[in-house]
Amino acid sequence: MLSGNEYLEVITKRLAPYFDLAPKEPVAGQTMNLVARFNMRNEKYFFLKKITLYAYENHETVLVRCQDRITPQVAEEFCAYLKRAVTELVNPSQEHMSSIVTGVLVAAAGVTPEARRIIERFRYSRNFSFLIQGWCEVRLLAVDLAANEVYSNKAGRSVRKAYRVPEGKEAEGESYAASLGLQ
């Protein structure tokens, strides 16, 4: 069984090639064990790069917090925190297309069944100016190190495999894209 710090090392290695990482960074009034940011900008220009026809940006922020045990109270507090964090992390503009905020709770001693239900039922998304300034979605995952399981809300199912608990030396050096089967 992995400890929370060992799991953080694995996730850091998986995210490092694609995300800008910041350990122990405060976000929306709480210090996270790991904050990972991905920003992508695409633009179409006409003849010269100075003449931009259109541009759009996509962002993803991963917030990882380690806990001893995930109880219903911890799950509800983290869900409320993620909703508050969206206002700080997402900056809608004419060029903003989408933002994804992924909250990951890591539990060394397990996840209670009630907390699992709260996590799996959590939903939050926002549209900005009737989608003219983009949209935001929140993914929520709970990593149970005691049971080697990952629980997620509906939005988080697509990345659940990337946050799985490694067994033995299987995940050493494995990247985020490889863990999703993209490489």
C-alpha cells in the first residue's frame, strides 16, 4: 500500500510533461499538496501573425489534496471549495473557450461509502455569457489508497485511469497521456 506522499510522487511524474507543477501552493484560501496547470492557445491568422482572425484558449487546473480518510463532511467541504475555486481559477474572456478544474482527494485510510456517493453525484459546470466567453466544468476524483480504487463524478470518468493507484513499479516514468492510453 502506498502512502499519500508516494502517490503524490507518482502523480507528479505523470503530470510533469504536460502541466506546470506547483507543490504546496495556496488556491482560493486553501493550500493544496499539488497544483498543476495546463494552458493551450490556438489562433488563426491572415497573412501576418499580427493579423489574428480568431483565437481560443483551453485551460486545465488539477488540485490535489491528501487526507487521512474521506468522510461525508470532507467530501462536501471539498465540493464547496471547488465551486469557490472556479471563480478564482477561471478568467472568462472573448478568447476563453473552456476550463476544467480537476479536484483530487487522496485518502490513505480509505473513503467511506457515504462520501463515495457524494463524490459520484457531484456535478458543477458554468457557462459564461451564454457560452460566448466559454464554459467551465469541475471533475472530482477520490483516490482510495487502502482499497486501490479511484472514485469519480461523471465528468471525471474520462481521466480516472490516469489517477489510478500504481501497483509495484508499473507506473514509474509513466506520463499522463500514456496512462490514458494516448501514446
